[in-house]
Amino acid sequence: MKNRNGSVGVSLFQASSRCDCNQVKTKVAQSASGEQVTKSPSVGLVSLCKEIAGTLIRRYADTGDPRGACDEVHAVLTDKLDCDPDRAIAMIDLALELIRLNSYGEYRRNDLEMSLLVSKAAGHLGEAGLN
């Protein structure tokens, strides 16, 4: 992707930061005091969605086309990171909700819709009708 100044920009993620979009794992780490600390998979999801939100804003600023920015990020998530298309859409929607939260201090969706969106983005929910 070319930036406004003609330089070639890096896509959403660097090659070394590839993620497995099909699995969400809980990480166990040792704290400074020696205790084992379990990191929630949603922490990784939120940081990923913040990165997606930043990319959406940058792409929108470069192109002026919000739909085109979403399509570009969706293509990166599905093609380069082998992410499920439905999950990629949910992650983009969650990133847009984070942008709204930072801008207006509230989500557009209600609590139940946000819970469903986070579940879809984390890969914990397949078809809503099956649950």
C-alpha cells in the first residue's frame, strides 16, 4: 500500500507478528513475586482490535473512503492472517466500537450485543442460532 508521500507502507501486521485466528489460548506467566498469573485471551483481543482501529483510522485518512478502509483491513485479516471472514468482520466491528468509545465515551451497541460481538471476535461463538 502506498502512502500519500509515495512511500510503501507496511500492512496491518508485520510478518513476525502472525496470529492464529482459529485458536484463542490462555497464557500463564510468572509475576515478579513468583506467582503464576493467567492472562485472559480477551486482553490480546482488545490490543489486536486497538491495532485494527488505528489501521482503520490511518487508511481512512489516506483514502477518504471508510468502506474501502474496512475492506482493506478485512482482506489483510482473511488473506494474510488466515482468519475466518466472519471473525474478521467481528474484529473490525469491535475496533469500530472502540473508536466510538474513545470518541464519545459510550458504545453504540447495548451490553448484550457487545457481549455477542466480543464472543464472535474471540472465536468462541460460531453460529448464534446453534447456541
